[in-house]
Amino acid sequence: MKTILVVEDEPAIARVLSAYLRKAQFGVAIAADGRQALDSFAKAPPALVLLDVMLPHVDGWEVLRRIRETSSCPVIMLTARSEINDRLNGLNQGADDYMPKPFVPEEVVARVQAVLRRPSQWTDGVRQRRFGRLGIDFQAQHVTLNGVQVTLMPRDLALLLFLAERPNRTFTRDQLLEHVWGADYEGSDRAVDLSIKRIRQALSHWPAEEGDIRTLRGTGYQFWIEA
């Protein structure tokens, strides 16, 4: 059974989310503040974190930052702040999704299920491929560069796998949102740009003559390799 860590300082909201998650056959751990969240995460890493932003002691942004220092565990931000800059801030720092309050508990569960499905969606029977010094095991969802494992957040990994399975094909932001983020995604298409930026940073030592994540202005993105 996959466990969801619910980080929420409002007991009523935490109880409701827990009830709906358990009904959907998830285990649930609850933390009422940022310190508890980090302690719980360290002792028993969950399958996914539902993370409120406004927390006592250590806020949600700091919790997210510390999680991302050591883990690619999926994180969905929960917050009453719905401004676009807050959403972009969360996505840029590595959140996998963002739900403003008030929310419908059934939708939260659906988002959790969708995010947990994403990293394993992009296998088509091809197990391993090498692109010069970049190696990708599609089945194991494992990326190496110069023999060293590349750590990517789940959404970024899903995007890289999707593009790498289809080299030299160009995809628009909308197409990537549909295939990687899912048809139910309602956020900004800037999420694609931010994800591409993080992938490029992670692959910054990949020689350009071997391949590249290219931007085709006015069109979209492609995983380019020499034909």
C-alpha cells in the first residue's frame, strides 16, 4: 500500500483528506507543521507528499526545498494562495502539481493518482538506449551521464523519457502537457518551460554534438540527436 504524507496544520482539512485517501486504498501519515513533515519524511519516505504552504515553524516552500535536496518524491502543493506567481514558484522549485484552496477532496485524490501514474507511463518495450555519453533505461526509468546517475524530479523524468523515446520529433507545449502532465492539468503552460530548464541544467555536461533538448521558436521542443 502506498503511503501519502499529508502536511496540513488545519486538523479538519487533514481529517477529510485522510478519509478520502484511505477510501482510495492509500496509507496516510499526517504532519501538522514543517518540522514534523521533515521528520516524518526522513523516517519513512512516502510515495507522495500533499504539502500545505502556510505552516508553523517551517513553511511549505522550505519543506519542498529540503525534500528536493535528497529526493524526487512527488509533491503536490496545497494552498489558499492562488496567484499565478505562487503557482510558478512552486513548479519552479520542484512541485509536481498545485491545488488552490478550497478544493474538492475527490479531485485531490484524482490528482494524487494521476501524479503517481506519470513516471511509469512512458515505456514502449525499448529497454535501453545510448545517446553518446547519455544513457537511458526506459523500463527502469534510469538516466546516466558519463556513467553517473542523473537525478530528476518525477515530472521532469517523465518529460525526458517521453521526448527521448521520440527523437527529432517536435512537440508543442499543449501536446507535452496532454501527454506528460495529463488531460486534467489546469495550470500554466509555463510548467513545460520550467521543466525543460531543469532538464537542461541536469544534462549541462552532455556534449552538444551528441544531442540536445532543442527549442524550435514558435513551435515547441524536441530531443535532438544526429540522424
